[in-house]
Amino acid sequence: MPRPRSIVLAAALLAACHRGAAPRDAGRDAPCHCRPDAAMAPGAPLPDTSLFLLDAPWTDQAGRAFQLASLRGAPTVVLMFYGTCQSVCPVLIGDLLHIEAALSPAARTRVRFALITFDPATDTPERLRALAAERRLDPARWSLLRGSDDDVRAVATVLGVQFSRVDPTTITHSNTITVLDPQGVVVQQLEGLRQPVDGVARRLEALAR
Ligand SMILES: [Cu+2]
């Protein structure tokens, strides 16, 4: 059986990034060596390591069609999570809220937050909308996204996020917060819970200028 196009594209993206350095190596405050010197003009082709090259159809918490490429031009914080997680996902969403709170008002209006569920079968738009309301996630900045299992796996591959379903209600997963530059290239990753957010906030401020 041929592999889905999204998986093939994710593998190509990963290979392109490894020609420079893996997204993981962009972690902490280190500069991302995989960021190419492509022109940053809005109409220019996306860098070949851009997550936005995954042109899969997503659905947001309002039930609207959503493309990752619609985030182009905005520094974006990406978290893979699932809504029924009882342990770490609520903490990670709290960490993203801390990042948002650490931004200047000017940067806050530009930065976007994209939460992609590992569990699209359970996390319907209604459930995602309820979660967004419960956590007071501003819909102008926060998109909670569900897609096909293949497309979720493709994003996880590009971000270096591991996940695995251990029983019908539990998914084990990496605790990774990723910062994308306005072209969709990984420039920073935080691993673990309750990490200091100052470095990420500074990076987002710089990207939002
Ligand atoms: Cu979780």
C-alpha cells in the first residue's frame, strides 16, 4: 500500500532539515541551523523545512476548515496534545498561557497558538471549543486543530514529537512546545513541564517585530 502523501512529505521535510540540523538541535535558545536563507517576503516560496508545506486539511474548534499555511507571517507556538489527557496536557496548555502572558501587548496581537490533537476521533470541534472556553483561549490567537491520523503523525514527525496510545483513553507523548518562525520553520523547542518561558517569550518578541 502506498504511503499517504502527508507522511511522504513529512519524511522529505525531515530529510531536508537533517541536511542542516534536526529540529531538536534548535532546542533551548540555540539558533536553528536548519533555517535556510530563503527570502522572507510573503510571496516567496516557503523554506523546504517549513511545517506549512504540509498542506493537509485541518478543522478548528469552530468547525471551520484550516490550513497550517494560514499561520504564515505570524510567529506560532505549536503544542501537540489531547483533550482528555488528565496529566500533562493541562499543564502544557498552562505553560502556553504563561508564554502568552509574558508577551508585550504588541507581540501578543501577532503571535498565534496552534494546538493539534493526537486524538481526532475524541476531540471533536465541540470538545475543542469547550476546552478553549474552559481555559479562556482567545479564538483570535488560539486554534485547536484536528486532522486525520496520518496528518497528525506527519506533523509529529516533523516536530520530533513521539506519541503512542497505551489504552483506549490514554496516550503517552512527548512534552514539547515548539516555536515556528513566520515561515513555519522550527526555531526553538522546550521539553518538559513548567519550563521557564522567558527565552521563548524573547524569541517570539523578536520574531514578531
Ligand atoms: Cu497529555
